[in-house]
Amino acid sequence: MVKLKEEEMKNINAGGITAVGWAVIAAGLSFLAGLLDGYTRPYKCR
């Protein structure tokens, strides 16, 4: 087994999701919710 130096340990990416990833997921869910709402309750233009 090889011991890692402190600098090497700081450079390891553990596969966590970034803020951009969360923003894309939130935008997708918001879009789908609006699409479903518009399909189930269509309003006429005023």
C-alpha cells in the first residue's frame, strides 16, 4: 500500500455533485412541474 502525501489527498475528487449539477436538476424538475401543470390545468390567454 502506498501512502499519499497531503497535497495528493487534496487533489482527489470523490464524485460529489457540484452546484451546477444541482441547478440543472432543479431547473429540470421545475420545467417538468410547469409542463404537467399546464397540461392538466390549461388557462386561456387573458
